[in-house]
Amino acid sequence: MSDSKTAYRYYAYARQALVEALRLANVLAGDEVLVPALICKDVLSSIHTVGANPVFYQVDKTLAPVSLPHTPLIKAVIAVNYFGFPQDLEIFSEYCHKFSVKLIEDNAHGYLSANVDGVLLGNRAPLGITSIRKTIRIPDGARLHVSDPQLSELLPYQLSFNDKPLGARYFLQNIFSRLERATRLPLLRWVRSIVRLRRFLSTGEFISTSSTLAETEVVVPVGPRDSSMKKIQKLDEEVEVKRRTDLYERVNSAVSNSGIKPVHGRLPEHCTPYGFPFFGDLEGAKNVRRLVNSFGVEVIRWPDLPEAVLADAPDHYSNLWFVNFL
Ligand SMILES: Cc1ncc(COP(=O)(O)O)c(C=O)c1O
């Protein structure tokens, strides 16, 4: 799926595409970027890389902004299509128009997803980013979307694709994932448990917690693997869209009496979900895990919140989970 009015550049990771988006938005050292407090640390690393500082806005339980604060140093605003669901951009566009700042549509979660008018997510703002590797099982692959013709003229050349192979990890994960879907046994989960046990034995931690350092890591944009790009080109998009929308309905009905609260009442038209987001405590998440056990999917808490947000985070930031459809 593409849009002829939008120019694309491909990167290994979406955080790299975001660095380029911030540069195109003319965000300079000492400037500020308005970003949702419900965000992962990787996004902060991109802001840090251009020498800017984050200013957080809060989101409500529908994951829409409560209000958008303003300071004279804010040069760009990030709106997130959480879990591939289209964020309503109206309030963001009004803000950007009023204060002459650039809107960046963070569509890391929404490859193949579109809004109710069928407009591909990531293409609805002057600048957008998508992490394709979150939707297709590939080691890298992300893109920058530039829909503003003036900014398109400033676009750097495509960085060269590298010739690294997909790698053993990719092949193993792919084989396990296919076997899992065929046999309905949670093979990938068992492999992950073994990896976590090994990690625990060597580090004392089951899950590798991304440290504060992840927020201040310097992000260097590089091109993706040529082999990943070939996988993206070969994807049967229609089949993948159907697989995801069907899975959403199956999970939705499987968990209907489990005590958790889905973030969204229903799947909007043309939305291709990254997963099934829900609010719940640990017990609720375990229930969901049990109910979707045979679907070949994983239940994950998201996001690993930035340190500055963690201390005062409302419950709906800490109790957010999703069934990952990868
Ligand atoms: C909302 C959001 N934006 C951007 C990113 C960065 O994507 P990538 O891991 O491809 O750099 C993530 C990663 O989890 C994300 O959740």
C-alpha cells in the first residue's frame, strides 16, 4: 500500500526515521517536542539525539489527548496511532496551525492500517513514521513518510540497504511461529521462557528491563537489510490485513467475560490492528493469556514508560496490555 503524494525513506528502525522527521521539522538543540506521556523510551532517544527536550501531554482512557500544553520552545508535536488505531488528528492539526509547528504522525504500530476514509496511517500529517518490523516478522524495516511537498524537497537520499542476511534468529522465530499456528501449541512462548530462565540465571532478571539509558541513547539512522525489504515487498497485504482483523474479532469474543476492559469497543473500518489493547491487572492479563493460548499470540504490557512519567503515571498507563498479533 502506498500513496503517490507521500515520499518515503526506509530505515532499520522507526526511531531512526523519527530522528530524520525531527530534523526535517527543523527541531534544533534546545528546542522542545510535545509528546504523549504514554510513550516508550525509544521515542525519547530520537528527541534526545537531535538535542531537544520532551514536553509531555496526558492521554485519557481512549488514548486521546486530554489537552496540549504550549511553550514557545515547542517546534514539533508527536501524535501516536496507538496499536494501529487512528488517532483523531484534528486537535493536533489546529494546534500546529495556531503555533506554526510541525505535526509528526507516529504510526510505529500501524503498518497497513488506514482511517475510516481509507487514508493510510502515517500519511495524514506533514511527517510520519512507521515501524514495519512490528507488523511483519523481519529483523528490521521502518519508514519515514513525508507528505508536505516543501519538506519532500529537503528529503535526504535513501540510505543504502545493507546485505546482511535475515539471520538464524529470524528463521527460528519464523519456524516456531508457523509450527505454533499449525499445532496450536505455544511453542514460541516456551522458547521465550527458556531464554528468560537463562537470562535470570546469568543476570538475576527475567525480562531485560530497558534502562534509563534507553532514553538518552544516540540514534544513528541506517538503511534496513535488503533481505528485509524483499520480505516487505513479497507480503500479501490483503491476507495480512484479513488475518489481523479476524484475530481481533476472535480475541474480542474470547475475552468478553474475562474481567478485563478492551481499550476500544470495536474495530473501526479500515483499521488493521497491531494487536488487541486492553486494561487489566496482572490477574486479568493472565486470564487473557489463558484464553488466547491456542491463537499463536503473545500478551505484553506496553509501554516501558519514561522515568519522568513513571512516578505520577495514572493507572490506565500502568495497566495497559495488548495481545500482540505478530
Ligand atoms: C509508539 C512508538 N513509536 C516509535 C517506536 C520506535 O520503533 P522502533 O523500535 O522501530 O525504533 C516504538 C517502539 O516500540 C513505539 O512503540
